[in-house]
Amino acid sequence: MAGNPAFRNSPAFTENAQRASQAVPGGQQAPYGQQPYGQQPQQFGQPQYGQAPYGQAPYGQAPYGQQPYGQPAIPTPEQLDQQFGRPAAGPLETERLTYDGVIMKTAVTLGVTALGFIVTLGMLFVSGTSPAFFVLTYGGALVGFVLALVNIFKKEPSPALVLAYAAAQGLFLGGFSGILEFGPMGLDGIIFQALLATACVIGATLALYAFRIVRTSPRMNKIFFIAIIGYGAFSLINFVLMLTGVNQDPWGMRSMEIFGIPLGVLLGGLAVLLGAYSLVMDFEGIEMGVKRGVHKKYGWSAAFGLTMTIIWLYVEILRIIAILRGNN
């Protein structure tokens, strides 16, 4: 079961992937042991409807060894050797999902996010915290949230919507990061620190998954979903308290200390662990889609899901560093 809603709601990376694999265009056959769509299973020893019993020629066809009138000749052994000697069609020819395809689409999506990041960061240098800067930053956050919901609940992936989501999130990330590093807090180098830490988490998680050291389990999935719901509820309450002015601290309740440690650091560490586990679930969903041979268009769904998780990790790590450095 995929944890990322982008994977969980897609028929390509869940238990419904069988339907997606049978829908691959190009006349591919159904998986081994299953009848293609539209054909009834044939019972042992019984012919399908419209077929003659064993040993009898179908109506209108000549007996064995005789060529029916108007039909081409039986292929020669040389022709059969040429046909069966051709190399089998690969994933590119059959338009199936591949790891390379997912990597390329994810790289493009993250590249668009980086462009949006640079736009708002550059605007901060040119015009400072102008109204246009805040419009791009908070507008990007709002548009990105809406497009995330659209992409999550859309069964068929849309490259345009995925890239639009990436661009909007890039605008928000650039503005948010720029305020922390070049704004009143003046946290020099925090963007590089957050990017480096995010890359390390992704690389370590991918390595642990590739060497079969880390895997998901039904029990861990339940714990993951309970923790996600609890963390989401806390974040929503904290946001409402900050929005209404009940808590005027820049980080809200995250600035509260427990045994001398800011609550935001403890919750941020938990969020990073949840994000890393979400990456493992994403990797399993992609592997499932590749093995089942779903159509390559679902690579955009995989790219969207991975981008969501990576952005979440970056924001959490950025906030942890900001809280730690702000207390020093």
C-alpha cells in the first residue's frame, strides 16, 4: 500500500494496477494466467464459442493439409525462423513504465521547481519584500496546494498539471527560503544547509532501499498513517493560532521547549523520519508499477509523488535549522 496520496490514488501503483497494465496500448497480452479483456475463460477440454471441437475443421475452412481458397500460403520454415528470430520488444517499444522514465520525469519536475525557486529569490534581491514578492510567495503556496489536490484525485496523470504544481511550489519555496536567509532573521547559508541535508536524507533512503535493508510492513504502515494524522492535526491547529494572533511567535507552538529542546525540533525530526519512510513507500510503488508493466504515462504520477515528498522534507529540514539557529 502506498503512503503518498499521489501513489495511493493512482491505479498504476496500487492493487488496481492490473487494470492499468492491461490497458497498455499496442495490443499487448494480459498477464500470465489471465484472459485478455473481452474474452471468456475457456474450460479444460471445451472449445470457446464459435470454435470447432478438437480434431474437426471449423465451418468454412479446409481440412488439415489443404490450403483454403483465397488465403495466403503457409509460411515456410525460413520465414518462421526470421519471425521468431527477431529480438523481443523492450519497454520503449511497448510503452511500458521504466525506471529511467521515472528518473527523467522527476528530474524535469524538480527542474521546474528550481526555476520557480530562482524567480522569487531573484525578485527578493531586486525589489526586496515588495507586494509582488509576497503575492508570488503566498500565491504559489495557495495555487500549489490546489494543484496538489487536483493531481492527487485525478486518475489519469496530466504532465501540464504536474509541472504547474512544481512551478507554484517553487515560487513558494524560493520566497520562504529567501525570507529566512536574507530577511530580518538573517540566517546566512540556511538554504544551502537545508538543500544539502535534504539530499543526504534522499540519498541515504535510496541506498537503504536499493540494498534491501529497509522495507515497509503493514504494521509500520499503520503507525505511519497514525503519526501523519497526528502531525497534520497539530500543524493545522498551530497555523490557526498563528493566523488569529493567539500565538504571535514566528513558529507558533513549535517554539515551546520540552526539557530545553524546542518542540519544533522534536516534531521536525519526527516529520523527517516520516518523510523518509514515505520515500520508501514511494520507491515500492514505483517498483510495483514497473514490474506490472503499466503505461509510461504514469511516470508523471510517480514524479509528482516523489516531488511532493522531497518538498515536504526540504521544508521540515529548513524549519528545524531555522529554529535551532534562531535560539542561538
